[in-house]
Amino acid sequence: MTNDSVTNGNRKNLVYKELLIPFILVTSLFFLWGFAHGCLDVLNKHFQELLSMSKAKSAFVQLAFYGGYFLMAIPAGLLMSRFGYKRGIIFGLLTFAAGAFLMLPATRIQTFGSFLFCLFIIACGLTCLETAANPYTTVLGPPEFGARRINFAQSFNGLGWIAGPLVGGMLIFSGDGDENKFASIALPYLLIGTLVLIVAVLFWRAKLPEIKEESTLAGDESISSGGKLRDLLKYKHFILAVIALFLYVAAQTGVNSFFINYVTEEIPSVSNQEAAKILGFGGMGLFWLGRFSGSTLFMRIMRPNRLLALYAIMNVVTMALVVAGLGWVSVVALFSTYFFMSVMFPTIFALGIKDLGALTKRGSSILIMTIVGGAICPVFMGWIADISNMALGFIVPMFCFAYIVFFGLQGYRVKVVK
């Protein structure tokens, strides 16, 4: 080994150590949006009872929230490309906080539309955070460990998903009269809004390196020189990842949205608060455990795409048990689904942006747009539940997981059409 190679190795190690603090700060963002998503699932059931609405109409909570992702994704990608990751993250945090604090006046207005508007604003802020944080984690260190890093960071997103339904269920379901029930909706959002402002100050004071993505595909001159949006269509694995991520978010949001409904209908003795605890400790607890074990253990011994395919197969099985309506067996299968969903979003995302080079930020914004799947699936599931039963509605996520099996086995392969 030459002195030059030793020097280069030491220089790389020093660079990676300098990226540790930025990685920690970016990882905190995953917790924040996990908490926001977790609270959303409690709201769905709460509005059904508070405003006496059908399951399909209550799913407009998800429609407004994930619709915000769809509308903001492209602007968020352009924002990152124009101003960089740091400014984009701070803008996203401030927008997130604004939507959270607007929940307080919404409790005075007491209309469904006012709450939907707040959720839409929150979603616009989260879109900026996810557009920046997901690709940022994949490039903050050795590229060969990008999928493991994003899964590790996403494990903290799992902690947010645990805290969301637990804190949200405790505070939102705490009101006695109708007025108290409206007022209680703002409590978890005031809490998270304050925390978000603190994190925004930390980002403002911190030094975040601006990572320049470079194409790793030999001969891809149009991409490495800057590229255009249409160049993304050359990447078959990216297009298939867009479909896979759309269906995954659709499946996850559908399961989340009607978890409490399913448990309370399948086991009538279980209350809303008890079902929220099952969701928090059981479902989201397994979700966190799956992400943490996936990034720190299983991806060391199994390729990410194979782990993705295996977990998708397991979720096809669990969804079949849920549709069967077998009492506690189906309830256990339902919250077991969360363990196998855990690695899907970050793994699909990492596989989808692989080798996009200078198109990484644009590709990231397109992938974030697929979160609109969460706006569509709950409405469809709610419609099925209203005309038939809640159990049958879960056939929708079952088919979504079936496609992810294909992506993990074949669709992930990097193929470029010249």
C-alpha cells in the first residue's frame, strides 16, 4: 500500500466524520414527520365520531394531507436545486410549524375544512423535508452504504410514528364535551410545532455541507452535465420505483387510516383509546423495530432488494388474514404488517434514485410526489367499507404489496435506455 493511498483513505475518513453532525440533524427530521403522520391516523377516527361522517368522507383527512405532498413535490425539488438542502429544510420546518400552530384557530372555527387546510399546510412543509432528507442521507457517507443509512435514519421516523398515535390518542380523545373534543385536536400540534421551531433554529446555526451529486454511469454525458427532467425517463428502475412507492404509500396509509376502525369493529370490547395504544405500541413499535433491525442487522446479511421482496410477500399473507376477519388472529396479523412495511419506503426510495447522478434532486421530488397514493387509497377503502365491511377494504393494500414483490425481485435493476 502506497503512502498516497493511505493519505487518501485518511482524508476520506476525516470527511465522513465531519458529516456526522449533519447526519444527526437530518435524522431528527424523520422523527418530526413521523409524529405528524401518526397523529393523522387518530384524527381519521375522531372526525367520524365528532362530525358524524362516513368512513369515505373522513378519509378526506388523508386526501388533503397527501394531496399537499403531490402539489408541493415539484416546487420542493426546484427549491432544493435552486437554494440547496439547508435553506430548503429550514423553509420546510417553518411551513410545518405554521400549519401546526394554525390548528389553534381551527379549533375556534370548528369546521372540517379549516382542519383540512391546516393539514394541507403541514404537508407542504413535510414535502420539503422529505424531498431533502431522504436523498441527503444516501449521500452523507460512502455510497455503497446509502440504503443502510436511509433505513437507519428512517428508524427514527418509526419512533415518531409510535409517539404520534400515543400522544395524539391521549390528547385528542381526552375531551368530554364536543367543545373540548375540538379544542383537544390542537394540543399535539402545538407541542410538535414548538419542537419544530427549535429544530429550525439548530439548522439555521449549523454548517451543512452542500452535496453535489455526480453521475456514476459511464458515458452518460447528458446526465452528468446537468440533465433535463425528461432524462429521468431513461431510467427504467426509476419509473418502476415511482409505481412501487405510490402503491406502498397507498397501502401504508390505508392500513394506518382504518387500523382503529378495524380493531374496534373486529373486537367490539376494545375502545378507541385502547386501539390507539395497540397502534402505537404494537403496530408502530414493530414498525420501528423493523426499520432499526433492517438497517443494523438484516441488510448486513441480505441485499436490500431481497429483503424488500421477502417483507412484501409476508404482507400479502398478513393482509389475506385481515380480509378473512378472524378476530384476534386478524388483529395480530394487522399490527404485524407494520414490521414488514418498515423497510419498504426507504429501500424503494434508495433503489429508485440509485445512479441518477445530477438528477437525484429532481428524481427525489418525483418520488415524493408518489406519496399522493396516500390520498387515494383511504377514500377507496372507506367506500368499500361503507358498502360492505371494513375487513374487505384491506384487499386494496394486499394488491399493492403484491406489486412490491415484483419490484424487489426484478424492477429494482438499474437499466438505462439510451
